[in-house]
Amino acid sequence: MLLSHITRFLRQWRRYNASLRELSQLGDRELSDMGISRSDIPRSAWEGSNSR
């Protein structure tokens, strides 16, 4: 049980980091088009990693 929780968290953390990198590479205009400010990137990336 504990191992499955750790595995799930690690997968979520990898998705978070991938989303964080991807969003960070976008320009301010592209982020604005999506309704995200640069300061919202960590929150948006974490929420996205939870939804999968």
C-alpha cells in the first residue's frame, strides 16, 4: 500500500515537472492567451498533474 502511494506520487511529480518546464518555455503572450500569468505556472502545473 505504501509503495503504491509513493509510486503514484513520483509519477505525479514527474508530470508536474514536465508541465512546469513546458509552461515556462512559453512566452508571456502565449500564457496570457491561455489565461495564465507567469506567477500561476507552478499552481497550474500542479493542478494539471493531479487531474491525470
